[in-house]
Amino acid sequence: MAWEKVKQAPTWEFEKQKTIEGVFVSKEENVGPNHSNLYTLELPDHSHVAVWGNTILDTRFKNLQPGDQVKVEYLGKEKSKKRKGAEYHNFEVYHWTPEEGEEGFGEEPGEEV
């Protein structure tokens, strides 16, 4: 057996890949220079990807539990109604919790969070 360096999972490039689906594994808080949340998902091929939080994603992920099946869709940039001239990245998040013995990854339509 050999030692293997622990690395951070690659991050989701949502502007290139508009949708990501996997199992919500964990949440890290106060990561990086902006003290952001970092969510880790396990993909169907058992690799992991990290998703940087923002106001929208932090709100949507707030009530999710590790083990929940998650689908995140990037909707693009939208103009802020509260801050004139400002834009933000908008997302939809869907989830479902597989029953014991039930497989995941897209077999159920999901519930919008």
C-alpha cells in the first residue's frame, strides 16, 4: 500500500456544464478567501465534484442532508431586482432521499428545493 495525497475535488464549471447530478456528500464552511460554503457531490461514476456556494445555492442546500440525491441546474445570470445594475448566477436545485435499498441517479423526478 502506498500513501496518496489528499486533494480537493475538482469544482463544477456551471457555465460549461449546465446541470450536475449526484449524491450530496458534505458541506464545508468558511472555505477560501471569500469564506464560502463548499458542497461535495458524488457523481454516478463515483468521482467527486465540489460546488461553490452563493446566496442562492446556500439557501437551497440549507435543508438537504448527506445522502440526498441532488440535481443542480444553472439558469444563467439574471438582473437583481433589489440592487440596480447588479447581476447574479441563478440556480434551481432538486432533491430526493432514496428509500433503503433504492438506487439513485435520476430514477425519480425530484422535488424542487
